[in-house]
Amino acid sequence: MKKPTAHRLRRRYVNLEHPLVLLRFEDGHEIRVTKGQGKAFDAYAGETIKIIAIYDPTSAERQVLDSRRAEAFDPA
């Protein structure tokens, strides 16, 4: 019997609204995307990614904008 395999997806996110956005993945790693830029990343099918806005980098205050599955992001 075969083990189930997770399918890796190549996705991208473009930040057009907030000064700094943080993409936080289930395994704990984070990708920072500054305003006006986009980043491509690998994620597994079914993985949940939180989109968090940071308005003041010196403050610990963060605002969760959205939580999406990897499939909901645009393909890279």
C-alpha cells in the first residue's frame, strides 16, 4: 500500500495595500512582503497560511488580515 504524498504547490502573493505583510505558515516559518512587491513560495496542498499586516515594525502589534489555504493563492 502506498503512503499518501503531499503535493507541493508554487504560489505567489502580491502586497498592494499594507506597508508590510507577513505570511505565516503552519510549520512556523514566515515570509515578509513589503508594499508594492510580490513573493513566490512553495506550500503544500491543504496547508493554511495566515496573512498578517505589520504597520509599525518596532511594535509587537500585528493585525491578522486573512487565513487562506494554499490553493486559494495565485499560481506563480
